[in-house]
Amino acid sequence: MSKDQFKTRLQIAKDKLLKKNLKENNENRSSIGAAFKLSTELVSAVAVGTIIGFILDKTFGTKPWLILIFFFVGVVAGIINVVRSAKNMQK
């Protein structure tokens, strides 16, 4: 094997390794983004439910019942959203 052939084969191997590393980095970034999206959906649903319950409690004077009810409604809605998004990501 000549020196030129060795350099060519070495360059091809380096290029393959670089492409593989770039692909793995992109997959890691996309999975972190997906996890952030799912957690944000869950937290925002709980927060919105709790805020609605708080506002209705202040309006009707039923503290803390509507906060608790809408908190749990927000938790259920958040879990449903997360499951739905996770199913869409698997497709």
C-alpha cells in the first residue's frame, strides 16, 4: 500500500467518523428538545388549571375547593397531552 492510498483511506475513515458524530449529536439534541417540550406541556397545564381555580375561588368565595379541583383537572389534562405527544413522536 502506497502512502497516497493510505492517506486516502485515512481521510475516508475520518469523514465517516465525523458524519457519525454529527448524527449522534443531532439525535441527542432532538431528544433533549422533546423532553423539554413534554415537561413544559405538563407544567403549563397544571399551572393554567391552578390559576383558573384560584380566579374562580376568589370570584365565588369557595376557597380552596376550586383550586384543588382545577389543579387535578390540570394534572389530568397535562398527562393526556404528554401521552398524545409521545405517541406522535413515535410515529
